[in-house]
Amino acid sequence: MVDTIDVTQAAPFIPEIWANTALPILRANITLTPRVYSDSDVGGFSVGDTLNIPYPGTLATSDKTAGTAYTLAQPTGETLVPVVLNKHKAVSFIVEDIVRAEQNQDVMRRYSEAAAIALAEKIELDGFAVAEAASHSIGTYGTDLDFADVLNAWKTLTDNKAPSGDRFMAVSTKDLVALVGDTDIQAWAAFARGGQIVGDPTNLGALGGFQEVLASQLVTAAAATPVQTKNIAWRRDALICAFRGLPEPPAGSGAVAANVRDPESGVVLRTLMAYDATYGGVRVTLECLYGWKILDEAKLLLVKS
């Protein structure tokens, strides 16, 4: 009778367990990624692959008169958007007693949390770097945001014909503090929210025509005189982040892997596991393959402060 589980017996089940433990933590630490268009699949791809993702154009109305057929609208601007999977980020570490780690949820969560937070930061930083290249901007470097800036961002997106709804703003922590202290926002909150401005210090909620105004410590503050803080305002379809799974390890290599997709954020996370004789433990790697792309400049705005 076998009363123990060794690494070989446990290994086929571990990658999914680790990935599903890490994904909720990763999701909780991203601001930009879950609020843009997502295109993801767990199928195996390699870094450098290019995806051609259909992007719908705009449709025009037409008059309908009695006794005549409907006029078929032809999409304007419909295209295939090339998104290069040029980002492959990984966190790799050794767990010397993998079975005990799997059985001890606290141990597994600690490892998963550290890896997920590291991956989340890299994914977000890559997204902000792309978004900061927006061709439209408002605000002034060196001047904290106020309610007028939020309304100006709303106006600019609206004048650019970005549809209402699904609009977001990501601001630096110093700008969130400035917005909370703005007397115009306080007066509005007194009327609309019974005086409560902030329920969650990372999210001001609906404000000034935006569905959410969120704080992120990853908003770029570029060294200059004055410091250039690059907040972002966008509609969901202004940007896309495409995730793909990574290939299965070669048969007979002794490694096991699982690609798992988070249905809420679209993030695809692969867990790769193999015994490492050099360190006498199981090497666990959590990794993501993805690419960012601007879809529509009119729906994206750099908000300087």
C-alpha cells in the first residue's frame, strides 16, 4: 500500500493549481490591463509571433423610404490590426519540497503572490509605456490634477467622437490625493455621494464622465524639471492587450506545464514545472506572453501633471 505522494505522482496536477492560485492575485494588481480590449487564447505561440486581430470600423446611417430596400452600410476603417507578441515575462524559483508546498496552501500562496505581483507590474508598465505615446494630450507638467482637468479630459475624448461609456482614467497617487482635496469635487460629492468622496483609496469610482478614476503607482513620473507625470485617460477600445499561451514542453523532457486563462482580465498565465537536479528541488516558472497596441488614437489621451 502506497501512503505517500511523491513528486512524480503529484506533478501532473500542480501546474493548474499554481496558475489558478496566482491569477486572482495578478488580477487584483492590474489597473490598465482589464479595462482595455482583450484578445487571448491558451493555444501555444512563441515570442515574436504576430497576431492579425479584426478591428471593426464605423457604420453610417441611411434613409429608409417606403417600398425601397434597406441600404447596406459598409464599415469604414475596418481593418486587421497586427499585434506582435513581443513581451515574454517570467518569474522562476525553486521549491525544494513541492508536494508539501502544494498541500500547504499558505506556502503555495506566498510563492504565487510574489510571482503574480512581479508579473502584474511588468504587464502594466508595458501597457502604460504604449499608452503614453498617445497623440492627444491635455494638462501641464508640474501641476497637480483637479476637477477641471477631469472634465477637460472628458471633453477632449467627446470632441474626438469617442463614444460615451467604458471610459477610464488612471492617475498617479499624488494626483489622486490632489483630486480628493479639490473643493469642486468635495462640493460635488456632498451633493451626489452624501459627502463620501473615496470608498476605496485606489478608485474614486464614477467621476466627471468617467466610469472609474483609478490610482496606480505605476503611472510614469519621468525625471525632468518639473517632473513629468503621465496620467492616462482612455475608452476601452483605445488599446488592446493580446495574450497567448506558450507551447507545451517537449515530450519526455520531464517537465509539465499548463496554460490557464483568467476570464475576467483575459490574462493567460503558464506554469512550467520540472525537477532541477542542480538545486535538488522543483523549478516553478510562472510566465506570460503578450503584446500591447493602440487601436484608436481618438479614444486615448495623455493627461499631464
